[in-house]
Amino acid sequence: MNKYEMMFIVKTTVEEDAAKKIAEDLKSVITSMKGEITDSKDLGNKKLAYSINKEITGFYFVVDFNATNEIVSELDRKARINENVLRHMIIRLDEE
């Protein structure tokens, strides 16, 4: 398994509790497929550097995890189809 970091931004038009539920749903993809979450951060509501779909703020989340390529593909798919996720990015971390 490789180390990855995912950052995603959830629309502020949803309630904060709903944004946390979206984050939990995405994290459950990792754990249900035998991945391991090493760190999870809720960075809260922040102003975006530029507007995305007329949104100027968003709830930021960062998740560090160990996973296989199949898990990363499924996580990427789930984030893409969720209309409340404004942007997401998954990067592979270097082995230390």
C-alpha cells in the first residue's frame, strides 16, 4: 500500500454537519476497502482563492491514508459524482 493525501472542499450551501457527513462518507470508502486512515483534519470554513461555481467559501478537509490503487480510483470516483464537493485532489506522498 502507498501513502496518499486527499484534500477536498465541500460547498457551504450545505450545513456544517452535512459537510462532515460527506467527509465521513468519503473516509468510509477507504476503510471499507481495507485502507488505513493515518490522519484526518477538518480545516473548517475558509475563503476560496477564487470563486468556484459562484461559491466564495468552502469547508476544507484533509485526509492522509494508506491505500491501494483500486481504493484511490474508487475514492476519486465518489468525490467526482458528489455534487457538494467543489474540488478534490489526491496526491501520492513520498516514502520517508
